[in-house]
Amino acid sequence: MEDEQKSHEAAEAERRTAPSGRIVYKTILNEGKEELERSSSALFWSGLAAGLSMGFSMIAQAFLSSYLPDAHWRPLVAKFGYSVGFLIVILGRQQLFTENTLTPILPLLVERSSRTLRNVLRLWLVVLIANLLGGLAIAWVSAGSSAFDPGVRDEFVRIGEEAMKYSFGTVLLRGIFAGWLIALMVWLLPFAEASRIWVIIIITYVVGLGNFSHIIVGSIEALTYAVMCHVSWTKVLTQYVIPTLLGNTIGGLTLVAALNHAQVVSGTKGQDL
């Protein structure tokens, strides 16, 4: 009876113990391998759906802002809308470029082969193009149609103006923070269990509240601003899309993927991952 009690206590202690970094790493590594095995067409359609879905981060913010009073605390509430697109994309298992700065990179860091590198670049290119095409479509509908009330469309202008007001260097730096946080969110999700929704909401809320530059959400905001003829397409590309893409990639790839890979590999002491 005593042995049975000890066994039960040991099992309960193991169940309640937080998973080690190595377990989290292996989970994401396996997910990365699965993503790299997907065909380009499957990645494209999933990425296109994600680009369309991410438009709801801008739309939800505009809805909340248009109904809230013009007070100094309004962004604290309105920025919760920023999380809506991420919730749809992540819970719907759609392909988002910033998530892929972590997930498929781990197999590359383990195998370090030219074949895996080409596969990662293929995934990145297909998903990024699909995300931006979906984002452009939702931006065009949001700005160029009568689907939204004038007050909401005014908020689209304000949000786009906010995205476009920073210099190349500032957008790049803010993009690093955004890429860092989104990749950290991906690292936290596998064992978040019932808290998955709150992890997504809290992390993306911080990204939105900090006006950190996100290649898909921010591009949708800037593209909507361009469709409304408030800024040139060239300026959107050179002042927002390019520095944000660089920043998100640096933040996700260097600060999360490489560092977490290093900490796990250094702790394995020659054991197989």
C-alpha cells in the first residue's frame, strides 16, 4: 500500500512538473519537420488564408476605437483588437510568416544541410508572398469599399498613419521586438494547454500596444493607408515592408531560435536530440 502511494505521488509530481526546455524544443522541432514536408501549394493556400485573417487585427482595432471615447486610455482597450487576427490564424493552424522564423529553423540548425536550407527558404518565400497577397486583398476591400462605416474608415486612416510615421531604423528596431515576441509566443504554446488563448492574447497585445512593427498586420495597415491614397506604394515598401521584414526575421531567428537552440544543445552533452 505504501509503495502504491509513493508511486502515485511520484506520478502526480511528474504530471505537475513544467516540461523541460528540451521537451519543448523537440516538440517544436517535430512541428518544423512537418511544416517543411508540406507542398508549396498547401503552404500558399494556408498562407493566403492567414493574410486575409490577419486583416481582422486592424478591423477589430478600428471597431473598438470608433466606439470608444477620445480619451488617453483608449489605446489600452482598443489594442485588444490587435489579438483577433492572431487568434484566428494560430488556432486555425494557418501559416504565418513570423511563426516560421522559429519553427522550421530548428530542423535547419540540427541538420545544417543545403537541402534543408533550400526547403526553409522555399517555405519562407511561399508563405510571405501568400500572407502579403491576402493582406493586400483585405486592405483593398477595407479601404476601397462601402463595407465599413465612415467612422471605422477614419480609424483605418489613423492606424495607417501611425504605422507609417517612423523612420527606417525605428521600424527595423520595432520589428526586432515584434519578431522576438511572436517567436517567444510560438515557443510557449506547445505546453500552454488551457492557457493557449491567454498566451496569444497577452503576447500580441503587448506587440500592438508597443506599436511594434509586424510584417503582416503592419503591412495591412500601411497598404490600407496607400489604397486610400494617403501614401505612395513605394514608400510603403521601402519605409515599412523592408525594414519590418528584416527586423522580424532578426528577432525571431537570432534572439529566439538560435538562443533556445544553443541552450538546449549545450545541455544535451552529446546526446541525440
